[in-house]
Amino acid sequence: VGFSYDFSQTDGSPDDTAETFERFAQSDLLFTSEKISLLLSRLPCLGIRLEKFHFENDCYAGCLQVISHNETTDYASKKFIYKLKAFYYLRYEDKNMENAQIGAIMHELGHYFCRHLPNFLAKRDKTGKEIGARYYKLSYEQMEFEAESVAYMVCKRLSIPTDSEAYLNQYKSKNGTIPKISPDIILKAAG
């Protein structure tokens, strides 16, 4: 059990506490270029191959696609470079790492962690069907809403400006309700 307290329930000088809190928020939560590089360098362990890509007409900032042929990706540890099997391409716009691109990468990883794509390493039942797969049960709107919700939560936690609210608003149904989604899956994926 972990206890948490509201800021108003803590002791100490209000000035010191606020200054410490602000310093913590700025140093540990901001997503620096080093942190994005570290994140991207670890994606091959998930079977994700990174590819800078230029999308015509600026219609996308990124996409995650299943690889249909044998492909490998390099993963560099401190001592060795490993060749790992790649199952997905994570293509992102070939520009500097700006907030929109980080948000797009988080969105695509949201698809991965919400299990919107086939997982080739997953356990299978007796019929060969992937256990825990969700991609064949959900509509496009449900998948997009879940993935963008993950991106929104991660970006807000890391103080990255995002336009997720507008994007999520597009996927509300005609009567103004959101699609049926799994808050549990979204929270686990964001974690």
C-alpha cells in the first residue's frame, strides 16, 4: 500500500515545498532529446524497427505497420550489437523531434501497447489464435481513441504540448459519446 497526500497536506515552508516541487517537475518529467533517444533506442527489443519517413502532404506524423517479410533490426547494448527480428515498422516524419512528432510516436506506441496489432510472439490457443488479441474485435474509431488517449496521458505527464483533445473530439459518435473503449487497457498501456 502506498499513501499519497495532497500538496496542502504536507509540512514545511510553502516557498521551499513549491520550489522543490517545481524543480522536480522540470528536471524529471520533461522529455528531453536524450530521453527520446533512449526510448527510440530500446524499441528494437519490442520488435519495432524505426524508420524516418516523409509523408506526402503532411497527412501523417507517424504510423506503425506490420512487417510481412523477414526483417531484422539492430539493438546496441554497452558491449554488443544484436540483430533482432523486427515485426513492425515505426515510421515517423523526417524532421526534427518536435512535440507533434513525439506525440505521434506515443500514439503509435499506444496502438502497440493496447494490442491493436498482431503479436507474433504471443501465446496461442489450440486453434492457433492469439490469446489476448484485441485488433479483430475493435472498430477503427475505438482503436484510434484508445491510442490517442494513451498518447494524451503520456504527453501530459511529461509536459509535452499536444493537440490530442481536438483529435479525440473527431472520434466522438454522432450523439456526442465516445466509442466503447477499455480504460483499463489505456491506463496499462500509458503506464
